[in-house]
Amino acid sequence: VLVVVAGSDRAAAVRDLVSGASGVPAARLKPEGEIVWLVDQAARDGLAPRTAQAPVVEAIAAAAPLSPTDELKRAAAEAALAEVRSGMRLGLGTGSTVRWLVEALGREIAAGRLTDLRAVPTSAATAQLGAGLRIPMSTLEDEPDLDLAIDGADEIDPALNLVKGGGGALLREKIVASAARRFVVVADDTKLVDRLLSTFPLPVEVDSFGWSTHADAIARLGGVAALRERGGEPTRTDGGHFVLDCRFGEPVADLVGLNARLKARAGVVETGLFLGMARRAYVASASGVSIREAG
Ligand code: A5P
């Protein structure tokens, strides 16, 4: 689906929408955070934004039926709300699954059912969405010890090892998950795999300086690295880095070793391998949401 806005000036378009200047009554719009999220998602999907289509935002946001996959994402995220208690310091992940959790948190806070929460976002997109939904947002400087972090995943193996980084937020996601006493994953069942890296390339976040040297090194490790691009330009993470998406033709037997070899290289900032970090996963399938525990 999606959306929207902006000509060349996203901020102005969001402002127009939120203020009602686009012709959509502000009272009938989603909260600002949701609009910003939709706009960002549209940009990620390469849709040309047009202010003239602003009413489409309203229609999509308010009325469009969800795809079956989005229904599952929402079910998993809303089930994980059971993990959240008033007073928690909470790490909030990034992506189209966590987005439903953020929305649900916004609703719970607005209804007064969750109080005294502080949330540390793993990306600018989540920060905007959360702030627009009036979730009190914080930083690791102010909240260095998190009770819980909840995030999505691109692949989940039976031991709850993960591949992450499809949305490019892997570095901040790993920092936030590492700062949390408990790390929980939310996903639809298409993310389940027997072996990591069987369906999804490994995102590796690298400094832009000398990025191609890592591609060469990854080739020596049996992988093929593609620089992540959009519109012919390298994409940049929130930290300003490049991402290499690395496909391995053969199953990787030693993921710990691969992670260590990659991270030993000067200029490799982080990998999307989240090994031994997640304690629990909420996985939604057509038959309901199952809870999986790490071994
Ligand atoms: C963001 O960088 C990723 O790690 C996401 O958490 C992961 O890609 C899952 O995203 P979706 O929930 O959008 O599938």
C-alpha cells in the first residue's frame, strides 16, 4: 500500500497533513507519528510522494484492509504487549511488525492503562512514530538499563538466533537489545527458518570509507556482498553508514566465527547476526500466536 506526501519536502508535507492544510480534516487523520511512519515507508518503497494524494493517506490509514501478512504482524506485536508493565524502561525496535506494538502502546498509554513508561527507540522512524503517539521517548544516556526490548526479525532459527537489519537499523537495534535485561522478538511465521541465512542475506553495517574492501573480504569468506542502494545511491543508516547485504551460497556452519571475523575488520560497524540474545519470540501464524522460548 502506501501513501503519500511531500513533493520534495517531506517535512512540509507532513506539516500540511497534520495541520489539515492538505484538505484532510486533522481530526480524521492518524496521529502524527503514524503519518510520518507511512511517509517514510512510502519513501522506502520508492513511491513518488505527492501532496495532491493526501486524502489517500486518510483512506489507507483509516479503512484499508490489512494484508494477511500484516494481520499476522499485528497479532504477534499485540500479543507481546503482555510483556509490558507500567513503569518499564523499554527498548523499541524498528520495522513493520514493531510498528503495531508502538501503536498498541500509544493506545494503552492514552487510555491510562500503562503509566510511567520510558521508551528508547532503535531508529529515527520509531522515535517519530512513538513521539507522535505520545509515548514518552528517552535515550540510553538517560535510561542505560532497560527492562525489556522488543523488536522484529528477518529470520529466526529454532534457538531464537536472529538475522536482523532488513530495515537498516541493526546497529542501534543491537545496542538497545544489549542494554535490556530481556529481549523479545515479534514476527509472522514467514520469518522462521531451520538455518539462518537460508532465505535472507546478512546485513553488515560498514563505514562508507573503504566499504569495498569488506566486500572483497566477504567474498573470501564465501559470500557475495551487495551494497544496499536506493535510486542508484547507497542507502545510509541512521548512523550514516552503508549496508552490505551478503548472500552465502553454502549453509554457514559457524555463525559465531563468521560474526567474529566480520567484526574484527576495521570499518565493520556491526552485523545483523543476533546470536543468543532473544529469550522469547511471539510468532503469529494462521492458527494463532505461539510463544517460543530460547533453549
Ligand atoms: C530493522 O533493521 C530490522 O532489523 C527489522 O527488525 C526487521 O527487518 C524486521 O522488520 P519487519 O518487522 O518490517 O519485517
